[in-house]
Amino acid sequence: MSSDLSAEARRSIALDVQHLSREVEGRLLVDDITLTVWSGEVFGITGPSGSGKSSFLRLLNRLDEPTSGTVRLDNVDYLQIPPRELRRRIGMVTQRPYLFPGTVADNIRFGPLQRGEVLSDAAMETLVSRVGLAGYGVRNIANLSGGEAQRVSLARALANRPEVLLLDEPTSALDQDAKLEVESLIRQVVVDSRLTCLVVTHDAAQSARLANRLMILEAGRVVRMGPVNEVLHA
């Protein structure tokens, strides 16, 4: 982090990524990425298949470990934060919603239970209502559509009250109608509430609709980064 930033500016930085790389069997999946993500920002990440988008995202909450570089969360080196705490504070919604067997409520309550917090019925209902699934708490996840399951996945992440939310192609496994519904939900829940978010998408138009800034990756390296409209029309 730059030493000439004021204390106020430092407080407004959500993630500070410095020279982050990951190498596997001699191949650089992520190659020396440096960026700052501001509190309340939606930061888009795009690029061709195999460009390192998901690999980069997985490094941010240590689902994978970096070969070099680091990330600072709220001005603290994330290697100093226990992984379970880190993954609560930096939540993630994946392309396919990996839900646990049981009800919607079981899934949403899981994260808080891991830290000894029992989510009340009222709090759980607030969360499912927030993602457009009022009354779904008692439903078995086996009976949900793809779009509904993705909404539950988002609610489950929000139950942990994350400081940063990672979205890894959250609509790419859905049909067009469900895709637009979930995208609208993301705008409502993430953008309108000013939750800091990094979203990976292969859809440039979706980046324009969701993100404030955009980073384009190729072969693990940043080829362009800046305001979304400038990057897309460069």
C-alpha cells in the first residue's frame, strides 16, 4: 500500500493486492497482479477461457495459495488471518451452487453455526426475502431450480456478513431468463447496498452492467484495467 495515502484513504481500501502470482508445475496461472479494490466498489474481471480469472479469484480468500505476493484485507496481510475467518470475511459464490443436502434454511444457517451463532427464524427469513425467495426456508434444496439454487448460494454467503464478496461467473450455468433474474438480484443486493464485490464474467455486456472498473486478463497477466467503459472501448 502506498505510504502517501491519508488515513481516510487507507480506511476506504477494501483489498490491496500486491504482485500476486500462482505457479503450478511450471505454469503461471496468475502472473504478478497488483490492484486496489475500494470499499463499496464492484470490480469486474474478464478474459478468455483459461486466462486465470477464476484462479485469481480463488487466491483472494486462499482457496488456493499464492506462490508470491500478498493481499491486505482492511490493511492486514491476509496470511495473518486464520483461513476460516478469512473465508467468512471474503465470501464467495461459485458458478455452480454447491448446496448441502437439506433445506434452504439449513444451508443459510450453516456459516453462522460454524462460529457458534444461531440464526433466528426472523433473520433467516430476512435473508431469503432479500434474495427474492420469501417463504423458501423450509424447502428442500433438491426441489429448487438452477436460478433459485444460485439465489440460496448468495443468501448463504450474505449470512456470514462478508466485507468482500467474490462472484465467480455466477450466471454462466443458468438459462437466459434465470441469468437475467440473478443479475438483477446482484445489482439490487450488491450494488445498491454498496457491498464490495469482485465479479468474474466472460460476458463483457454483463461487466458493463455490473462493474465500476474492469480488469482484462490473458495468460494470467493484466492486459487492461480501468473504468469499465474505457476498458471495453479501448
